[in-house]
Amino acid sequence: MSNVSTTTWILIAVLVAIAVVAVAWMVYERRRTEKLRSQFGPEYEREMERTRNRRQVEEKLEDRRKRVQQFNIRPLLPKDRERFIESWRIVQAQFVDDPNAAITEADRLLGDVMSTRGYPVADFEQRAADVSVSHPVVVENYRKAHTIAVLHSRGKASTEELRQAMIHYRSLFEELISEPYDVRSRVAS
């Protein structure tokens, strides 16, 4: 009888251990989800709409975060910030007389700002993904502006759409030039 009792206790202990591990895993997963949702905000939701697979989305966003952590993202030096602000003023003024050229110049200027900050800027989709790590709210504006710029390059964007693109570009521009602190500490947390 004591042999059965010992076996029963061992079985109960194993089942309890499995339940504890399962609960701990669920808590870990929920915290990971909350952390990524908090960090990526609308970008998390955008990726969920696209794939409908939480695990896949979270792996993708975690990979983005790790990739960007490897960059030397830095705030702009005051002289660079002033130079970019002045360039943006010129681009905005240019929009009145030549919206087509202003959109092209706004896109180029954002690339320059990103490059100066330490982001690689070769491919738009990768650039947007990288920017989403620290700027998840405005990256969607950046995507919309880029879409309009592509339409514009095909001769299919109205002046109103170009105006919207400038507004979208401006939101990312303002965020990129206004960071007075080192983004790495934000990305690493």
C-alpha cells in the first residue's frame, strides 16, 4: 500500500510541476506580448492584421528590436539639427511653387536625417521596419507618404495627396530631429 501511495505522490508532484511550468510559460508569453504591444503600438496591430499569427508577429518584432539594437542610433548634433530644420523649411516653402519637387526632396531629406542618426537607408521596407522600433506611431505616416511618393513618380498623385504626403513626412521628420536622448536606451529596454 505504501508503494502505491509513494507512486501516487510522485504522480501528483509531477502533475503539479507540469502545471507550474505551464502557468509560468503563459505568464511569460503574456508579459512578452504586453511588452511588444507597448513598444510597437500600432505597428504590432498592423502586423497582426497582416499575418493573424501572434507568435510569428512577436518573433518578427523581436528580431527588428534586436537588429536595431546593433545600430549606433544617436541623437543629432545641434549643428545637424539646425541644418535639417532649415532644409525642411526650404522644402515646405518649395511645396507652394513645385509640389512635385518638394515631395521628392522631403523623401530625400528624411533619408539624410535617418542616415545621420545611424539608420541604414538602403531599402524602404527595411528602413520603415527599423524606424518602427523607436517610432511606432509615426512609421505608418512614413509608409503612407512613401506610397503617395511612389504614386507621384508614376504621375498618379493629386496635389491633395501630395499635401497629405508632406504632412506625413513632417510627422516623422519632427520626431527624428527632436530626440535629445540616446535612442539605444529606449530600444534596449
